Amino acid sequence: MASPAPPGHAHCPASLSLLARRRRAAAANQQRRRQAGGRSRREVVVVAAARAMEDVCAKFVSQKVSKARWRPLPAAALQPPDIFATGSWDNEDNRISIWSVGDLGSVGLNGEYQGEPQLLCDIRHSGDVMDMQFLDQERVVVASSTGNVTIFRHHQNNQTLSTNQRWEKAHYHVDRSASCGGAACTGVICNNPEVVTVGEDGRINLLRADQKDAVRTIDNADSSTLHAVTFLRTTEILTVNSIGQLKIWDLRQQRNEPSQIFSLTGDRVPLHCVDRHPNQQHIVATGGQDGMLSIWDIRQGTMPVSLLNAHEAEMWEVHFHPSNPDHLFTCSEDGSLWHWDTSTSVAEKPSFLHQGGRSTTYFSHNTINQSLVSAWLSNDPTKDRMEITNLIPNQTLSVNSLDILGPCLVYGTDAEAIYVNRHLFA
Amino acid sequence: ISSCVFVVRKDQDIYVQTLRKLFNESHGIFIGLQRSEEEFAGKSRKTQLVQVSKNYRSVIRACMEDMHQAAVSARDPALHSQYSTQVSILSAMELIWNLCEILFVEAAVAGPLLLRLLDWVRLHVCDVDNMVREVLSSENPSKHELFWNVVDVFVLQGRMDEARHLLSKEASANPTSVNMCRILDDLMKKMPVPSLGNTQTLTEMELKWQHWHEECQRYLQDGTFASNSHMESICKILLGDENAILEKKELMTTWYHFLVTRLLYSHPTVKPMELRFYAQSSMDLFLGGESSPEPLDTILMAAFEFEMHQVIKECSIALSNWWFVAHLTDLLDHCKLLQSHNLYFGSNMREFLLLEYASGLFSHYSLWQLGVDYFDHCPEYGRVYLELHIERIPLNTEQKALKVLRICEQRQMHEQVRSICKIMAMKALRNNRLGSALSWSIRAKDAAFATLISDRFLKDYCEKGCFSDLDLIDNLGPSMLLSDRLTFLGKYREFHRLYGEKRFSEAAKLLLMLMTAHIAPCSFWMTLLTDALPLLEQKEVIFSAEQTYELMRCLEDLTAGKSDKQKFQDDDVETMKVEMLRLALARNLARVIVKEGTLEGS
């Protein structure tokens, strides 16, 4: 094929088009080890994997990416997801963008750009995008640092975005009417048509997509900053805050108090993210400022079941794989993205170290009652294994957000790039 | 007086949207280079550095392609010309970088040097590409009016195979010239080229060259090509005839193309140090005094003269960004080529340029995060620059503050950590978010501020009669010890909890301890004593005799400390409180004496 390089500046002989192709040379495997910190903390050994990297497409987007989310698939869809949304932060002009990774652009440019995300449309967003969730196939709810909560609609017929609904200063400090009175909305979660938001003002808002006024507001729900929120059940939510607490709120009760409070022992390390096991609702994972992954069993105790030393800086997001919850993904300010896998069959492998085709070390913990107790809850570090892989070999700046759906992973960084891996379990 | 306000920007190109890709992607390469192990010696280290240089160039190229796309799709003519200008700047940057890569990073030796320069010219002289494409795609290329121009282009760039391919078309279309074509084709085929490997020595190469040169000379002299001026001129070019080559000026477009063509056909084994003579004379011949050299020419000339510092200096002046010089200088420094050069200001040139570039990044609303890593790799002044810049980052959300804080904490910048936490604590306080404010001051270990906030909590309690933010105060843990007042706040709240749980004797003990151990501030003693009232009035006796005496002493200390004048001013409520306390204490004492006496007696 003749090089489509434009005249006037680029005549590319074979050797250089190869050079121009570049794209993430897979790096040598780097092994990182971290020692266990406390009594109940487990040691975790991670191996940076080069294997998945060939499948990753990167795109530099000229804005720092704070959030990336796959558009949900229609029920009974067989094909993998192909549309995702991103939000930017810390720009004079922040944007919500919709991208396609379908075969749409595969014949567009050079062969080597196949699969690179293509921008479908974007729209201005006032303030940093703090959180973002799809409400349904067409609408996405965005939390802003200005305290606004906005629903944008993606019109797929003409590829445009428009504002569908907006709650001005859903989160605010002392004076809502003041020009700068808004408080950052830090987290949003949807269960169509319900939307729950939390913010730096310690407030919890229960909104409905079709109602201009909030259904319910809990002022002063938390004396510290609420960092994230997720649904536990349809009527209960979980929040995490900046003094290391995990709280359950029952929205049926009129009392403005949490129904349960869990907390990390003593050191009050802020929690930044929370996710619930998709099938076993009592299992909850949170990520903290020290990069630690905590697994909680909310049926018992007030402290986490296990603490896993993980990243070297803030863990910004944690996600169970929605349909394959033996897999968990975390990303961090230290520029790494980890894949935690408890699915490895445990019975046959007797040794602590496994010399497999992949250079991966296993971490062992309990296998007793394997069939009954989820691998996430077993806390005897002798038998059960957890395979942990760092998916980013040459980490530099923060990985702010990730999302997984089916075999597809998308993540965005402060290095102004978005990455898509469409063959996660290949 | 002019009323204009000028926006002064340190580094203009920082604000070009498309260039942000360049800054971000090259940041990754820069970090990789700093981390790369120096222990790679000799050849493998050089291979590594050449690879780094190529990576930088590929980023420039990718950016150039994006910019070109933008220019093509731009409808606004002003925007179009702006993008086109950027494309040509990027193109020039890559041209210079590529030459520096050949001459300095790879330091190609005689032989391979020429091959590299040929690649360089082929890559960058692309004004003739359209013509080549047009002729090659025409139905009958040899009848095309530009046919011989294209053959000349191939010969001038040393693309012999392509030139011979075209000649064969001429031969088949024009039977009268078959013989001539065959001879010329044979000459082209036999032309010796320097080898990249060590398969032949330079002497061998020179011998072969001499031989081939003589053969060409013979054919020219015996008039083999006399009937075809095109082929005759090609033969003259093969012989390195300067005038014949200069006649093709339009096809070469630049003096450095002329230089490389001239070297190819007259000095194929040119040594790096000889380049400067040929470069200078080529430029003089090519420009012929008609036009004066432009900045780009001066820069390239400096490179051919191996005046590295001159190259960097000229680039700094000519380009509107620090990106290029900063990264190129850093790479050359890693090649250990700049050590001898120290500036009379700052530490050295590498650091000076990196500092300039990173400061530019910090002046940008969003790119400041990249700047941090550049400062990290400036051993002399990087830290100071970072300290000064990081404090000026506007902190509009807690999340951003946390990111800035992480940068400071990783580098043990305690002063900045304190100042950021203080700013955030003040903001929270202003927004009436006492819990957040306390969290920030605990993180900064700022005792004075923690005391201030604790006082706010206590004041709120005195006014409202209940605590706000219980979830926080109940979970202070060890951080309670940060300030005396915070300790008191935590302990006082503990007293309330014990009381609420009806653990009266523990509550009483704690209450007394708060006063006797002087944890409670004096101003708060009256409140504490009032809190003791319900305990004194319980059916059961809670305070022992000894404890009751202590309580009495506390009350008397408190009242005795006040002057008569103050007493006079105190309202009736206060006087009544004291009276009630005295009464309660006396009654309690009576009950406890009886009780203790009975117990001992029994």
C-alpha cells in the first residue's frame, strides 16, 4: 500500500514508517516487591507483564483524563463493548468525550492505527470531571468540581452530545447562592432512574433523572469529605470518607444517620474508592490513600477482613469484574494498574512459586471451604493463591480511572493518554 | 500612556493544543532515559541512546502528522496557515534532530556516515515526491515530459535501483538508445557503495571506487553518451562533476542535498571531521551569493562543523519553544558529549535548559505535572525550583491538593506539605467544615491549628449543648495526641459516651482526671463541674470521699482565682451554679462518709 503520508513533509521509507509506528514497546519485566506492613497485612508480589501490552492501543488526547467509562451493553448483547466516554480535569476547558473503538476507523488511516480510539463527539464541561457513570445506553451522569451534577445525552444518530438535565450546585458550602459557593461533587452512582451523589461538603443527594429537585438530601451526612459512593442494594448505599470510614446508609429510613459504620484501625487513612462484589453483596473492596486494598465482609465485624499492601500512592479506583468477579482491577496515583486474579485453580499447584509460561508469582492464602467462602474473604495466607499482574510496565504519571466490561479494559492517565485493551483475558 | 495589557508567556508553544501530545509522550521517553542504566558500556549503550533518539523523532513525526491532518481539515484560512507553520517548524526540528543523531549520538564513521546522510536527505527532501508520483503513475513514463527529471532525482539521491528501473523503460520504448541505456545501467549497477558492516575496509572501497570512476571517465571521453544530453549529464553526475550537479539545483532544492550528492559522487568515504569543508563550500556554491543563509542553514552548518553548543544556541534563538533544546541537550549529555562546558550562570547547560522548559510547563494551567519530573533530574537547582513553583499551583479541589501533596511528600518537602495542608484547612474552616479542617491539620501535624479547631468544636458544644461531627471525634485515635486541646476534646467526648452508656464510675474518674491532670483548659472547668452535678445527684454514690475532696478543691481553685471585681460582674446564674455545686458536693460527701464508714465497719 502506498504511504498516505501527506506531501510536503513526510516521505517515509520502510524503516521509518516502522519507526513512526512505535506504540508502546513492551518493556522488560520488572519485578517489584513490597514487604508486608502490619500484622494482618499480606505480602503481595507483583510482576509487570509484557504479555498484554501488544494488545493495548494508546491515544494521546491533549487533556488529562480523570474518568473513563464503557457504555453499558444492551441486555443479551453478544459483541464486546465498543463505545466509551471520558472526562478531563485540570484544564481551562474541560470536556466530556465519546470514543469509538469499533471497526469504524480501521480502514481510515494507516494500517498501524487500527483499533485506535476515534473521537465521535465531545462537549464542554464546566469544572473538573470528578466522577462519571452511564445511566443507560444514551445518558451519562457527570459530577463536577463546581458542585454541579449534569446528565448528558449522546445522540447516536448524528453523533452529538447535549445537556439533558442539570442540578446546579447539588453540593455546596455555607452559602449556595454565592458565586463560588459550590463544593466539589466527588462521587456519583446510578441505578436508573435513581442517581446518588456525594461531595466534599459531606452531603448525600438522592436524585431522580427526571426530577429537577432532589428526592432527598442528607446534609452533614459526614463531617469529612465523602470520596466515593456505590449501591449495596437498591435501597442501601455505601460511602467512603477521608478518615478511613466505610458507612452503610439505608435510604428507606428517615433518620439522617448511617445504619452501620466500619473503619480502618486507628490510622485513619483516607479511603478513595469502593466497589461491591457483583454476586456476593456482602463482599466490599475499598482502596486507600496509602495504596492499600481492603476487603470487607459487611456481615461481620467493623474492620476489614484483609488488608493487602498494594500501590505506592493513592488508589483512585477499584473494580470487580462485573461478570467475572474473581478478577479485580485497581489503579493508582503511582502510575500502575493492577489485575488481581483469584480464579487460578488451587488444588493442583503445591508450590508457592509457580514457574509457568508467564512470569508470574502466586501469592497463597486459604483454601478451606473454597467452594463456600469466596477467595476474597479467606485470610489464611498459606494455601490460596492470588495472581497479581501490573498491566503498565513503564509507569510515570497517575492512572486516574479504569473501567472493565467483558474482555475490554479502558484507562486514562494524567499523561493525557487513554488506553484500550480489547483482549484482556487473551 | 498605552492602556494595553500584554499577556507575557514564557514559552509560547506550551499553549499549542496539538503539541501537548509531544510534551506528554516525550516526557515518558525522557523519564525512561534518566532511568536507563549507565552500566551498559560501549556498543549496547550507544544502540540504546540511538533508540532513544529515534523514539524522540518518532514522537515529533507523529505530532507532525496530527498537525498536518488538522491543517488539512481546518476551514479557517488563518487557522490553516497557523497549523501549516507548526508543521514546518516540527519538520525543521526533526531535520535538525536527525542530523544530530547521525553526527553526535550515533557518531557514524567514514563509510556508514555517507549512507546515513543519504537516508537523511531522502527522508527530508520531499518537494519532488509529487513529481515522481505523477511520472510513475502515468501511462507511458518514458514519454512524460518530466521523465528525465525523475531519473535525475533518483540519481541525485543515490536511489540507483529506481533509476535503473526507469532506464529500462526508456530502453524498451526507444530502440535507438538501447545500447547507451545498457552501458549507463551497467555503470550504475557497478557503482561501489560503502558497506555498513565490516565486510570491506575503507582502502578496498577506495580502490574499487577509483576503478569505477576511471571506467565512467572513459565512457564520457569516448563520447558514448554524446547523442543523448540527458544521459551525458547523468554520467557527469556519476563522475562528481560539480557543475553538472549544480545544474540540477531545482531538483535538489537545498544546499545540504547538494552537499550529500556531491559527497556521494566525489568523496564517498568522507570522514566526519572533513564534513565542515565540504559543507561550507557546498552552501557557498549552492546559494551563489544570491541569498543569505537562514537560521536553519546556520544550525545545520554548525552541526556539520561539530559545534554542538552552537547548534543548541542557534536553536534556542530560532525556535519558539524550549522543548527541543532541552531534550536534545539532555540526550547529548547522556552521550557524554557536553561535560566540558560549564556556564558562568547556573550549573550547566543541560540543567539550565531543563529548568527553563520545566518552568514553562509549570506556568501552564494543566501541564505542570510533567514539569515535576524534569525538576527531579536537575541535581543543582531542581529542588529549589520545584519548591517555589509547587506552592503556586491553585488548589481548587481536594483531589488536586492530594496530588500536589503526594508530590511534596515523596520528596520530603515538609515546608510545602505544611503550607498546602494549612491552605486546605483554612478553606475548610471558612466553609464551616470543621471535620475536614481538623483532618487537614492532623495530616500537616499542625498542633496550633488543631487547637484552634478543637476550640471551635468546644465552643459549638457550649452553645448547642451537643457535639457536631461525632463520627470524626469518636475516631481520632492516636492523632488525638497532636495537641493538648485535641486530646481534651477527644477525652471529653469519651466522658459523654461513658455517661451515655451509664458507666458512671468510669465517667466520674475520667472527668476528675481531666481537671486534676490539667488537660482541660481552665475556662472549661465550670462546664466540667456542672457536668459532675448529675453524677453527684445519682441514687448511688459515685465519687469517693477522696474524689469529692478533689472536686471541691477544683471548685475552690476556680472561684478563688477570680478577683472580687470579676465576681461582682458574674451574673446570677453563675453564682447559683457555684452554690448548687457546693451543696451537691457537701451532700455527696456526707453520703460517701456514711457509706465508706459502713463498708469498713462491716
